[in-house]
Amino acid sequence: MTDGLLVLQAAADTATAYRDFPVIGSRAAIWIAAEIHLMFAAFVLGVPIFAVVAEAIGIFGKDQRYDRLAKEFTRLLLIAYSATAIWGAVLVFLLSTLYSKFWAYLTAIFGVSMWVYVALFFVESFTLYLYYYGWDRWKYGRSKLVHLGLGILLNIWGTTVMFIADSWLTYMMTPPRDITPETSPTSIKLWHAILNHTWMPINIHRLIGNVVFGGAIVSAYASYRFLAARTDEERAHYDWMGYVGNFIAISALIVLPFAGYWLGREIYQYDQSMGITMMGGFMSWLWVIQAFLIAVLFLAGNYYLWVGMGRIPGAERYRPYTKWLLVVLVLGALVWGTPHTMIADSRELAAMGGSHHPLLGALGVMSAKNTAVNLMILSTFLSFLLYRRANIRQVVPWAKTGTRIQAGMFVIAAAIVLFFGIRGYFVEAIVRIGYSVYQVGAVLACIIFVTLIDVLMARGAQSLGAIQWGKMPPRSQYALFILAVTFTWLMGLMGFARSGIRQHWHVWQIMQDTTKYAATPALGYAAIMISTCVLIFLSLVAFIFWLGGLAEKSTFVPAVSPVEAPHVGD
Amino acid sequence: MWATNLRIIGIVLGVLALYTLIANKIPQVQSEVPKALNLSSNVTPEQLVSAGDQLFHGAGGCTACHGLGTRAPNLLTDEKGLGPIGARCGKREPGKDCKAYLYESLINPRAYVVAGYEPIMPEMGRTLSPQQLWALVAFLESQGATVDVSASDIPPAAGPAAAAASSGGGGGPGKIADGSTDPMAIIRGAGCLGCHKIGTEGGAIAPNLTHVGSRLSQALIRECILKPDTRVSKGYEKFVGVMPKTFGNMLTGAQLEALVQFLASHK
């Protein structure tokens, strides 16, 4: 872009394009509105996914508890939908009044998709009302399947709405390369703008992320109800609900880094400087914070499982292994959190003897980090596997062989991860990048095949005793709260990374931000904004849950024995 | 139940406070906006070098790769025994002088990828103006070669608004902050915060000026602004020569004195 155009744009902008928001400024106002809207949106898109999955398990597994669980999840959605819409409206009003020129540019390209978005949101809302209020009416036989179909439809509408909104923000990040500052927005074909470089990676990343987020919030809700429960039956119900929510959150979390890797690769392919800004430029410290948060997630998630094994007869067989899993997780977290290349002052450079620390620098590279995170994922999967088979003894004749094959798969997957991790130090970067695919492939294959074998081995298994749902110490529930807060904060942090790499551009290298807020703030300021947004969001969610409790009693039914509830996936 | 509620609130607030605290304890780096340059027709090589220096170490984003020894060749220090970029740029391509080589490397980086490195450099013409590109060329030439970029190489900036948007990279006395004697306006206009930190603002690659008045007298502060290399703070020896030596030409007398008094008052 020519200097002259930028200057002319700046001159025009100062006249009409921007307004300021009192006290906190327009950037902070937009930040808060966008982020809280996004948090609610993630919640109302993530929860229906596993509500409908839970309902399907209830139908086809003939287990009413899952059906009631799905209904209770859905009840939480009703008010959350209104909050999502309200914050969405706040965002649109703020954008159109504070950043009117930029908003006009976006609407010139995406106007039609915005109309479709509104129409779909309308349809989605009414599908939700039909889904929830029709729950007891369409409860049996074919009508129950129709009801399940409504749930699927709800997810289709919601996912489409998200895909549309994603196209706007990904266009801002990675507009097609043939579009220049001189291109008139009205001449840009809508579909061409939608199909930009990062649209589909963001779609997939958010889809998975929403499930993680929804699971975490629901498990936090369940843990609150657990702590507030007055009877053992109620406690057992919410213990189980918290477990299911956490199971879904952690399961989706395991595949989230792979989607994130794809997104990162697309960003690099689109524009190296954008990728470098993200990973090695002024945002480099952000990844150390991210590593810390992920470590908290892995540790808290595993801790919850290990504590949960205390309520499973037979789990004591596996307790000695947990300390080794903890060792792998802690070491993995330390490696993942090791900085590599970052902006350092002269004293720091002098102290390190160069741009990298002589010893720790070797752990800061992607070879080490990919190895660490893959081993952490394997360890977490092993934790879950031990939890899952804690109270059963397999009776199939090939049980011992099957267990040995499972152990072999873990060893082979870990060996592949380590082999490519070490080999990555001796090859060119372009080759090294390809190695992460082998590492990820080995871990995913291990997870899939070990699970398959485990399910087959569990057929007709002898029970060592029913799970004592509700027999959980309160500290396990606080771990779920920490998980929910950390997931929410992490979402805010990664949103800052995604948005911040545009730096001083509304639309990357096409439309420059010429306000006094154009500089991308440092991480400290971003952290204060993120914490503020998380606090507002969680306060509103708590209020919504309280309202939900006022409006209707929980779906907990004490007549059903809680100890019969199976593991997820059984 | 109240005890449980309070415990939950305490955990939520505690976790938020912990994350916020950690994020505020690490080095704070802000991504600055590259300032538009308005270089006059009688711009001097020193002014170009100064402007290029600010871009290189600041909003140009060059230091994210160059100088680390892994992602991209060192430019300001020795690269595999060949010296800094100025010492080798004229020999890289037969028949191409240093100036032409550097300019083409900026606008079309894939044309000359140094062996052992990947073609990861972005086309700088997409983010920087021709004036900024030529300022960078001048700065890179100053690393061991003769600066031969002149006003005739640089296309004029467009429009009268250019003057209003100009930075301290070029022009004569009073060009910084439009001649304002507001010390913080001068500091921002001159790009000091790209390297120095004052209070909560600024970078960390040059001495922190928050309490500079307790370390240096007014006379020494004045000397450090006009002749930056005469006194080098301990721990910053590697950065000798990085601070522009052109502030004596770019600040008015009133600006210089306002700046000196302002810094001296920071005890």
C-alpha cells in the first residue's frame, strides 16, 4: 500500500470514520462486547452438540438418565441464547457507531451474509424453543426420533451461523491476496471473500473449542449443584453430570491442538510475517502464558480423574501409576513452557550468552514442545483409560493379549513421538514441520485403536462394584471450577492472539486502523481485559443459572438409583 | 452454603488474579504502528539512517528474525565471517550494487534467499511505503558500507496531510512532534519508546529512563541525547551505535531543554 494512500486515509479517518467511547475508549468497549458475545456464543453452540449426543445415547442405550441430562443441559441454553443476542446487538451498535467506516466496508462485502445470519439465528432460536418445550410431548416412539432430529437441526443452524460469522473475522485476518486497498468492497464477490485462507481452519477450531467450553461450563454448573446438594441422591446425580461434562471437555481438548496446528500452518502459509509476529515477534511471550494455562488444564483434568478413582471399587490397582503420570505431565508442561526466541533486553541476552539459553534453548524449539504435548495427551488418555476400566475385570479369553496389545500401542506411539522429536533437531525446519504430522498421527491412532480394543474387551466384563457416585471430596469440584475459569481465560487469550496478529490493520494490509488505539497492546493490558471479560461472563452465567433454578426445579429424579449410572462410552 | 459460595468466588477471583499477575510480570511489548515518513528533498543520509534505524528496531518487525542467528541472516553483526550486511551486500549479486540489492531484497525477498535459510521473509512493500523502504536501505548500508541513498531515489509522499503524519525520521529542527515542547510528545515523536522505557510505556532494549534523573545530571542527559555513544550504560555495550546521533539536528533548542529537564526530574 502506498504511503500516500495511507496518509489520505488517515486524514479522512480523523474527520468521520471514528468516534471514541467515554472513559474506557472505543477499543476496550469493542473488546468487551465482542469477547462476552463470543463466550456466550461458544456456550450456546457447544452445549447443543453434546445435549443431542446425550439424548441419542439415552435413546439408543435405553438409559433415561442421559435423556434427563440432555434436557437439563438444554434448559441452561434458553436464557443464554437471549444473553448471546443482547451482547451481539451491543457489539453491532458499538461497531457501527465507533468504527463506522470500517463497519461500512464490511457490510459492503458481507451484507447479504448478514441478512442470512439474522434469519438463521431466528430459525435457530425457535428450533431451540421447540426442542426444549417439546421434550416431554415427543418422548416416546417415533416422535422421540423426531425430537432428536430437532436437536440435530438446532446444531446445523448453530454451526451455519458460526461459519457465517467466522467468514467476517477471517476475512479481516486473511483477505484473498487479489484484493488490494484500491479494490472497491462492492466489487468483491461474497463467496470469494468467505473462502479466505483461514475460514475453514477457524471453523473447525471453534467447533471443537465450543464443545470444550460448553463441557467445562456445564461441569462447573454441576459442581456447584453438587456442593449445594442436600441429599446423597442429588449429590450423586450432579457428580455424574460433572463427570460427563468434564469428560466431554477433556476429550475435545485432546484434539483441539491438532486443529490449532492446522490454523497456525494456514496463517504461516498465507503470510509468513503474520506467523512470525504470532510465534516469534511481540506475541512470543503469549505462548508461555498459554503453556501455563494448558498445564493447569491437563493437571486439573487429570487430578479430577485421579480423585474420582477413589469412588470406584477396584481403582486402587491403578493408584501407583498416577504418580508416574504426574511426572510425565509436569515434565511435559515444563518443556512446553520453555521459551525459545523472544524479545530480550541486553542484560538478558548477555546473561544467556546469546539469543537462546545454552541449555533450555534446546527445549524451547518445536521438536521438544510437540513431543511434550503429545506425551501429555497420551498420559491424559491413559488416565482416562485407567479410570474407565477401574471397576471391571475383563472376561473375554483374549483379555491379557488385548491389554498387552494396548500397552504395546502406547509404547509404540510414545516411541514414534520421541523418535521424531529427537530427529527433528538434525533436519531442516521444513522437514521438521512435517514430523509433527507423524507424531500427531501416532497419538491419534493409539487413542482410536486402544479405545476400540478396550470397548471390545469390556464386553460382558465382571463388575468389581458399582461406582459410588457422589462420594467425591469437595476439592474435586473446585478443580472443575478451576478448569472452567481456565478454559474461559484461555479462550480470551487465544482470541487476543488471533485478533492481535492483524496489528494495526482492520483488514490485513488493506484497511489500516488509524485511531489512537491502533497499536496492539502488550500482554499485561490484554490480560486485564481478558480477566474483566471472564469475570463479567461468569457473573452473568451464575445469574442465568440462578434464574434457571428459580424457574424450574432440576431434572434430577431421586427414584432412580444413581449407582447404576455407567461410564461414558460404556 | 454461604461458605461454599465464598470459597467458589475466592477460587474464581484467585485464578483470574494469578493469570493477570503472571501476564503483567513478563516483559511488556506493544506492537507499534509504523509512522509515515515525509522526507524532504534535501534529506540527509544521517536522517535516512536514523529513520531506517527506528523502523528496523521497531515497527518494521525486522528483529523478529534478523539477528537471532537461526531464522534469518544477521544483518547488524557478523554473519558467518562475512561481516555485517553493509560489508557483503555489494558482493552478493554480480553486477548489482549494494543499494539495488538491498532494495530488491526488501520488495522481493524470494529473489535472493541466502543459502541455509528458508524463504520466509514477507514482501515489505506490502506494509511499508517507498520512503520507509529507502530509509531501511540507508540504515542497512550504514552497517559497513557507504550510504548512497539520496532524495532522488525517494518518491515524494502524497498530499498535504503527509506533513501532519510525519514522524521524526526526517527533516530539520522542529520536525519531531511538530516542534511541540511537550516532553512526552517529543519522546513519542522521536521514537524513544521503541527502545527506552519510561514508567509503564516503552521497550526494554535500552536503559530504563523512569529514574534517569537519579543517575545522571542535566548536563549528562543532554550529552547522552546529542552524543549517545559517549557514555554507555553497563549491560548495553552490545547496542553501542544503535541510538541515532541526529537528535541535535532534529530537535529545536527549546525541545532539547524541555526534554532534558523532564528526564532530569525523573528521580
